[in-house]
Amino acid sequence: MQEFEKSISFDGRDIRLKVGLLAPQAGGSVLIESGDTAVLVTATRANAREGIDFLPLLVDYEERLYAAGRIPGGFLRREGRPAEKAVLTSRLIDRPLRPLFPSWLRDDIQVVATTMSMDERVPPDVLAVTGASIAVLLAKIPFNGPMAAVRVGLVGDDFVINPTYKEVETGDLDLVVAGSPDGVIMVEAGANQLPEADMIEAIDFGYEAVRDLIQAQRDLLKELGIELVQEDAPVIDQTLENFIRERVTAPVKEILGRFEKDKPTRDAALDEVKASVVTAIAELAEDDPVKVAAAADSKALSNTFKDVTKTLMRRQVVEDNVRVDGRKLDEIRPISCRVGVLPQRVHGSGVFNRGLTQVLSIATLGSPGDEQEMDDLHPDSEKRYLHHYNFPPFSVGETRPMRSPGRREIGHGALAERALVPVLPPKEQFPYVIRVVSEVLSSNGSTSMGSVSGSTLALMHAGVPISKPVSGAAMGLIKEGEEIRILTDIQGIEDFLGDMDFKVAGTDTGITALQLDMKISGLPMDVIASAIHQAKPARLHILGKMLEAIDQPRPELSPYAPRLLTIKIDSDQIGMIIGPGGKTIKGITEETGAKIDIAEDGTVTISAIEGEKAKRAKAIIQGMTRKLSAGDVYAGKVTRIIPIGAFVEFLPGKEGMIHISQLADHRVGKVEDEVTIGDEVVVKIREIDNRGRVNLTRLGIHPDEATAAREAAAK
């Protein structure tokens, strides 16, 4: 393709598109730039594989540290496993892209976004989302786009499109809005308890910019002479499908109409219907067209059965305003909460139950040295709050190998983390590193919002002084033609067969996190607004149930949580505390059992399970860093004796020597005649020589000075 460039400008910020420059063998490629950030996005299509009955879309976001002029650390000195931010960006690209492919498409499609250059002003993630749409269109893959994304920040009282990292960090909103010509298709947001009305206005503001980017893509295609690809769905013989529908429609409708609240009972009844069709097909003659078709397509029964169940479930909601478990559209399942379900060695724990969904969250407190180092392209180098989410197979009654966390687990953990960060105490007030792990023990819809609520319980039980408790609710949607129904607190079947999964988390003041995913090609703003407003009473209801279990953070930490003591030293004293090769700080740790972390600004944090150990380490460091002056009087202990004098530890970690001539006001023959190792003595600093050595004396000390020194040492 011939090289072509196009520039898009809004709010004084340019987005530059370069086509035909890089990756000529990819199906479609674009280099999308803003500022000094450049992302190469490619899309490639391959023929469908045999037996695939879903869209095998693979989206990868790759970060290269050369983009920021850095060389990777570690032994290999090259990029390895994707960082958490890269995984989340892959999901961010995938979520608005996937619903826009035709439902019948089965070809292998891979989208790869690689950050080639990055400055500290322009985040690459939303560029990659828009670039993915352009690459797919250039690859001439069937696609109901264009699609685009922007970030919205709140600087003061003004919304800003595609804010810089600094503007996001200092503002009260970090919102990503993706949309298609049909409306909003994806939302991802973190906010500092933003009121619902302000959040709706921000989404609307972002979608206006999205529409500009969509039009720019249309203009680009027109200038390149490329038309949107229109492919018809393959024609499929309906004989087998009709056979299945005739036998399952009535019994499935009857089962859904029972309004069974127990999911296993309902699932078992549906499985019996499916099994009856298998039996009916088996009883047919070998040359019967239905049996022949069933043998050729082993997944036809499951797919058709799902489609029938989906149609009947949705029709029941739209026509009767009642759900499969008999709930009203805005009704929440039964909720129960408990804290302290695990022994006190766990610093904090909370269980959140909503219907058949159960999440156990565990909070752990650590020292500043436990902060996670972020080895990626983004400005944040350390993370103080860690939220991890686990989804074992037994939570849905299944068996499968246990592997490392996948994209879904990482994404759900990040969402819960984002929801809770705004209410955490500042580091100056609560210097602990906090880790929360949410264990999903049973799943039937919205475990991520269950994790938010359960983790709030665990944090409060751990004694973390959060400013407000946070709860979350998941909203669903059924859209049939012009008829739209919004569902509160969706369960598994409504998520699986519905059109929307809209997670809303926040306090009684406002929203802290949003995540919207669609299975249709977009929603108008009035529907988005209705869902946000409908979520608020649900959140407040859930919050009330949580506060019945624990209404405020515990005043005391677990006895097994580390005790932190903080002191400040001059930065030029850091080397002295660490010592050559870390010898000094290791010695303090071995002596006291305390963990010591030193920040570049001289902040020393000491942690130990036993408070006395932390106090001892603090005293040693204070002694080592105290400014000494001639004439100061201390009470200390004799640690060593040599022929010409005795060494006294007069401050923790600080020694000086008393020359034999300074031991007494008379002539001393042997040092041992006056003092022995372990004796407590009162000494005065005579001088500090140019090598920092402290010379002490026992002479010329006033009785009042001696008394004060002994009292100070006893504290």
C-alpha cells in the first residue's frame, strides 16, 4: 500500500495516522501517534480451522522498553512475560472490538499493538484501541465499525480529552470511553467518588470525541478508496436445527417459567431436556438427514439449545418483566456478610454472599519494602495497594487444571483495586503496603463486584482506616428490537445470554469505578444513564447489609500484623545505616528481628510483629544518626576492654572509648580494676576526632547530669 498520512485534531491535541509505512505483510497496519507516543497496530486474518464454533480473536498488546529509552533488567536483558498493565491494555482493546465482528465469523483474527515510542504525557492504550479499528478496516475483515476510544480526565471543573499522565494522577477521574456508530460500547473508569450525574456527563463528553474519531476513520477509508467489507453469513442446512427446536422449545419454556431460584436445580432440568434430544437423534435411522447432520456437527445441539434458551429467557423478561428466578427487574438477590471468618494470623477477612455468589477476601498488611515494583513503560514505578482475584474451577462446579492467573483474573482484580484505591488512607497516615486477595468460592454472576464488597469488609476488619466503605452492583440489559430492559444484580445466565455487563462500584457519596462491556454494537447515552441511576439504590442496599456486619474499621490491628515505626534521617546518613555491602543494616536486622526499609528521602520504616523489636531497631538507628556534641552526657554499657581503655555503647549502635586516664580521678593501674564488661556507666563526650571517633570520660560529670542520663536510658 502506498504511504499515506492523516492528522486529526481536537482540543488542541493531534492524533497522527501513518498507513503503508510499516508491516507491509500484515493484513492491515497503522502507526498511530500523539505527542512522542507511537503505537504500531496490525490486524491479520487466517482461514477458519475445522470444528471452530466461535470467533477465535486474539488481541495482544506488546510493550518494548526501548520505547522509553530503557534496557530491560534481569539476566536475559529482554522483555519477558507481559506486565499487568500490558495484560489490561490487551483486554481494553479486545472488549470494544469483539462485539463488532459478525456473529457468524469463524476465521482466525489476530490484532497486535506494539508501543514503539512513548513519552510521559500521552498514554498509549486509547491510541491502541482506535488503531485496532483502523487496522481491521484496512485488513478488509468484516467489521461493524469504525470504532474508537478516548480517555476523559477531570482537571478542576473541566473535562479533558486524552489527558496527560500527570493530569490523570492529579484529577478525580480516569475514564476510557469506546464507541461505534451505534453508541457507547465500552467504558472503563476510576473516579474519586464522582456523583452519578457528573459521570454520565463525562461519558457523553467522551463519546462526542469518539464520534469525531469514527468520522476521521471513514474519511481515511474514502481517501484510500477502501470500502467497508460486506460479507453474507454462510448458508446452513436448517434440518437439524429445526428438529432440535421442535423438541426443546416447549420444555425449556416450562422450566424457565417455574422461576426456579436454585441454579443447580434449573441447570439439571435443562440438561435433562438436552439429553432427551440426544436420545431422540440416536433412535433415528442411520441414513436419516438429521442423524447424518448431527454426526457431522457435534456442536449443533449445544449451540441451538443455547439459542432457544436465550430467546425464551429474553422474551420472558421483555414481555412479562420477570426474570428466570422470579425476581423483578430491579430486585437484588439475598445478601449476607461476615468478618473474621479466618484466624487472627490472617490480618483481616470478610465473606460476601449474594445469592449463589460467594467471595472470601483476605487483607494482609506489609512494610514499605513490600511495594510492587512496576517494570513497564508507565510513570508509576511502585504500587502500594495490590488486589488479586482468584477464580478456581470448583467455584462453578467444574474441574480443570489450575494455572497462573489469566487475563480475566487480572482484569477483575484490577477493577476491584481501582474501586477501592480512592478510599484508602494516604501513605503518610497509614504507611503499610496493603494486599487483598479475593477468593471466589462460588460463582453465579458478578464476582468482581462481590470482590469489591468482600474486600471492603476485609480491609475494615484488618483495621485499615478507609474513608468510606465501597460496594458494587452489576447491571445487565436485554434489547429486543426497540424494547430495552435494564436488570439489576445479574446472575450467570443473564450475563451469558444478555447484552450487557455493566459493573458500578462506589460509596454512598459517588462512583469509584465503572466497567461496561457490550455484546451488541452500542447503546445510546440515555440507556447508559438509566443503568447508572438504577445501580445507585442497589449499591446502597448492598452497603447497608455490609455495615450490619462491620460498621467501621477496627481500632486495633491484628496482633500478627507488623508494627511500623517511622523516623527521618538526613539523606547523607543513609550510607552509614546501610554500611559497606549492607553489613550494618543486616546486623541491626539480625540483632532485633525487625525489617528496615529506607527511602531515598531518608524516611526509615521499621517493621516487626513484636513492637519491642521495632523499638529496639529504632533506638539503634536513632543512636547511630544522632548529632553528637562534646559535653553530652549518656548512660551506657561497657562492651569491650583493651589495655588502654574501655569501649562503651552509650547509644544503640554507637560506641566510644574511655581512655584509662579518664576512668577515675586517680591513677588506674589496670582497666579491669575500675570496670568490667557489662557494667553500666555514665560518660561524657570529651571530643569527636576528625575520623568521627568518639572519646569519652567519666570525669567532671555533675550528679544531676548523671541522673538525667540514667533516666533517659531507661525510657
